[in-house]
Amino acid sequence: MIHITLPDGSKREFSGPVTVAEVAASIGTGLAKAALGGKVDGKLVDTSYAMSADAALAIVTAKDADGLELIRHSTAHLLACAVKELFPDAQVTIGPVIENGFFYDFSYKRPFTPEDLAAIERKMANLADKDEPVTRRVLPRDEAVEYFKGLGEHYKAEIIGSIPVGEDVSLYREGNFEDLCRGPHVPSTGKLKHFKLMKLAGAYWRGDHRNEMLQRIYGTAWATKDELQQHLTMLEEAEKRDHRKLGRELDLFHIDDHAPGLVFWHPKGWTVWQGVEQYMRQVYRDNGYQEVKGPQLLDKSLWEKTGHWDKYRENMFTTESEKRDYALKPMNCPGHILIFKQGIKSYRDLPLRYGEFGQCHRNEATGGLHGIMRVRGFTQDDGHIFCTEDQILDECVNYTALLQKVYADFGFKNIIYKVATRPEKRIGSDESWDKAEFAVMEALRRSGCEFEVSPGEGAFYGPKIEYTLKDAIGRQWQCGTMQVDFFMTERLDAEYVGEDSARHRPVMLHRAIVGSLERFIGILIEEHAGALPTWLAPVQVAVLNITDAQAEYCREITKSLQNQGLRVDLDLRNEKITYKIREHSMQKLPYILVVGDKEKAAGAVAVRARGNLDLGVMSLEAFAQKISADIASK
């Protein structure tokens, strides 16, 4: 007899081997119909998977995260099936699941068009309506190679040829289409109802620019119609908020082919930058940080000592001078250790907090660059705290509270906390890693923060807390970090004199709140849809005259507000006032002051707030008090 244990602890008994589908049917017809797969002893499998020994089983449906993974994986195969039916000469390559969807890469003699995409999506719907079974079979590696060569699928044959000799491979069939895949898949195409093809892109075979450029089709798939519609609505909203589009419209910055992955900041954009930097500089001053500045170029030998040369070499820009090799720094921590080492440090000096707006460079792949969100040159609000083991917890707790305040001032209150633990490739002893991992988890517990654990995703020198923002439309952005490092100071021979007069290694806490200023400003632009809060807006007020008769009064108003530290745009152009109001409104200014003869005679201004709100006529003093309160409240 075979005993199957279900998630609620109940058991079912069967006289012989039993499939996931059969177990689901024994529980009820509703579950049998909803079943997409199963988890047998923690492993995700098809509903056709047979258990021949006692096992723990969870039936996977569309309500489960694993169920959504199955839907997306299977929809990628449905896409490939549709392409082969419409374009028999196309060759299929790979089609993985990605965040919120999937893609599949194809080799075809001409570029696919938007019209092709629409036809493929219609064919996918037709195939789903047929509710054809998805079946699995296994072939020896060499036999599978010959099989796909015979189909003219040379990319598939190449993939299988890279599998070790003697291994078997699994194939999945739906209708006339059969594909190489580990699986698992949904039991039939009828389970795939809520999908949409999103876009076309190019992709090199196996990610190597020396290989053929393939055509990539992206799609999204969901468990329900409502979830699909919510996602599409979110994408529409995200497109409106795209920082690249708003950067152009608001004249903030641009990216140029002469400097790929680097940002040209325009006056308005640099004003925003300075607002963020000066705010963070005040945070440094108010919280015991000493601001420092390290060089851009550092000798290769330093990066070898820290371990970055082995772990990070491919992402570093290097140069040579007088037969010495240098690297543009991809991070600031080694430089801060060298500063710490200057002069004798005592335990009384600890914790010692250094902060730097350090410019870093990383050789990101061209395909990974994305506006100012992912660049090759960026500046971090980078800080490092040198402390004793006994001080780690207090520093981490205080840092989390500080980060929460900073994020709230920028308009973010929804923070997700994750702890990334030791990776397989790391430096240092397990004992030290145990201490470091306990410290970051206990610090979050003491801060009252619930957190997730991301096993194996820590840095090679220490575990870290990742602070992730959730924006206005539900997207997540990982910005802040706190990393506990027992090892880097040892590698660079940093030490302090303890209370016992002996030499000790300080613990190094790597921390950043906003992270890359470029990326954070991109997030801010998208969070606020370009309508930055008054304290951060590049232009806070526009002063508009109706006729030339008010020009001199408008100049006086502008000068008065500028003397109060406000950023003011004076518009005396000979244009209709409705045109000027509309133009400045499109620039998403917080306030527009309109001045006609009545306002001039009364020594007042007519105030319009962002969102086309008419606040009426008020004295200049009253307006100054209002905007000052707005700025102070952040």
C-alpha cells in the first residue's frame, strides 16, 4: 500500500502507484478540475507524475504561486506552438519564465511585425480553446539530438548536445508541437486562458554578441482575467510615469550615445540631484557621520586583497599607467578602510561613521542599461561604520529607524525588509557568518520589522539587510542596504586599540540609504509621475503676468520669493495667460502665481496649485507662509 500525506496532515491510501491527478480526483471533482500540478516531497511535478512509494503531496492550483509559475511556463510553450503553426520555418530556441510573464526566442528569416504578434496571440487563444492534452516523454540524449535535427530545429539539437552523454531528456507535446523541456507543465492547453503578448525585441543566441541575433517575443500570463487586466492597467500607468519619458518632457536629463550608461544632467535635473544630495548631507551631519572623499582610481593590488578582483573583475573598468594596473572603483568600501587606517584608532573613537557621495563605475552590459535606473557611472550615498561587535546591534537598529524617516520624507512609507544570507562562495569562517547573520536578523526584530530571508544571496563578505520600497503602483525597488562585514578590515589590516591596550579588528558595516542617487531620482520621478514634492521640485513657483502693465510688479514678486530661498520662474512673455498657465502646468509646477491689474493694485497674487486647483487671491506674505509650510512638511 502507498500512503500519501496531504498538507493538512491527513493521509490517503492506495493499492499501487498513483498519479497526482488521481489523488486530486479522490479528494473531489472540483480539485481534480483545478489541479495544475503537484508538489511531491517539495518537488514540483506534472499531474501525470506517478508516486510508487509513500510521499507528501500538495495539489497545486492557479491560486498558488507555483501554479502561476506553471501557467507562465506552459504559456511560453503555447506561444512557441502558435509560432510554429503560423511560421513553420521558424526555429525555436529557449522560452523561460520571467517576472510577471515569459518570453521565447525564435530564429526566422524576416523580422516579426506587430501584425504577426496579433496573429500569434489569436492562434494561441485558438489552441487554448482546443484544450489539447500536454504529454511528456523521455528520450536518450543522442536520440533526442537526432530527433530535433530531423525536425530542422538545430538550436534545440545544440542545446541537447551540451547535456552530458548518457543522460535522458524530457520532451513535452501539445498537438503537433513537441519541445525540449524539464517541465512540469499544466495538464492541458485549456488551463491557459489569461495571457497577452507584449512586445518584440532582439536577443543574441546564448547571450553572446558574436552569435546570431534572434527575435524575442515577450508575454504575460495570469490565473484570472481580473489579474491580467490589473497588470495591464499597471503597465499603462507605468508607461505614463516612465522616468525616461518624463526626463525629456520636464527637461531634466538625457543619455547620449557618446557616453552610454552615463547621465547628462540638465539644469532642472541637477537641481533635483542637489536637493537629494544636500538632504542626505544633512542626514550625515545630524547622525554622527563624517563626510570623506576617496579617489576614483585605485591600484589593482588593493582590489586583489579585498577579493573584488576575483569576484567582480568583469564588472570593473580598468586602465594602465607606467606599467601599473588600476581600476575605476565600483564601490567605496576599500577607500574608507584606507582612510580609517590613517593614524591610531582607539575603542573610544568607535563607532566611527564615514559617509561619502562616492562616484562609482560598473561595466554593465549594454542590454541591461535602463535610463538613469541602471547606468555605468553612478553616485552612492555610501557610508561605512567601524565598530566593535558589541555595537553592531545598536548601529543596525538606529540605522533602520533613520532609513525609515528618510524614505518617509521622500514619500515612501511601504518598506519590505529582506535578509540575504551567506552565499556558497564566500570568505571568512562560519562562526563569524553566524554572528553577522544573527546581528542583522536580531536588529530587524528589535526594530519591530517583519522580514523575509533570501538564502545564499548575501555579499561574498557578509550578510545584508535589503530595504525595498513599494511605489504608488505596487512596483518594488530595492534601494537601501546594511551589510555586516567581519572580514574586509582583516584583509586590509585595519585595527584599533581596545580597552585592554591590545590590537583588535573593527567590524565594518556597509550601508546606503538611497543607494545610487541616479536610480533613486528615477524612482522618485516615477513615484510622483514627475510632480515632485514642493521641497524637491526644480521650479517651485512660476510668476505670470497678464499684460506688460504688471511686468515690474512680477519682477518684484519674483525677487522677493527668491530672496526667501525659493526657486522661481518669471514668465513675462507676450502670450495669452491661458497658454502660459497650461504650459507651466504641463511642467508639473507646485504653484503658479497669476498677476493682473487687480492683483497689482491690491499688492496680491492669484494662486493656482498643481492639479489645476484655484486657491484664490492672497497676499504675497500669505502665499510665502503657505509655501514655506508646504516645504517644511515635505
